[in-house]
Amino acid sequence: MGRIWSRLPRLVRFMLVHAATGIAVGWTLMLAAIRLDIQGLGRLLESSPDGGLATAILAAAFAITFGSVGIGVGVMSLPWRRE
């Protein structure tokens, strides 16, 4: 993995790191919402016959949303300079 990672262009690594950070934050918030049973989400997923599928779809939605936010934060925090 180290060899592949070092061969990637610097900007691709930048995007992957920020996307992974956003996904980790999103999944942490999702798990906290389920575990703390915010608005009955945990009970709803537990009582549903398709709770596993619903959780997977919820995880994908959180990953897309927070991964995009992570990339956006990373890009917006780049130093600006005129060349």
C-alpha cells in the first residue's frame, strides 16, 4: 500500500485524505445518532425487518455528504496566492 500511495499525485492524495476524514466524522455522527436514539432512530432501525439495509443506505448517505464536505473544507482551506 505504501508504494501505491507514494505513486499517487499529490492532489489525489490530498482529496483522498480529506474525503476519508469527512467519512470518518460522518460515520461517527451517524453511530452516535443511532446509539443515543435521537428522534427514535435507533429503535426504528432495530425494529425494522430491513434494518441492516436501512443502516447501510444511511451510512452511504452520510459518507457521500460528509466526504464531500471534508473535500470542500480541504479545498477552501488551501492558501490562496496569485501567480
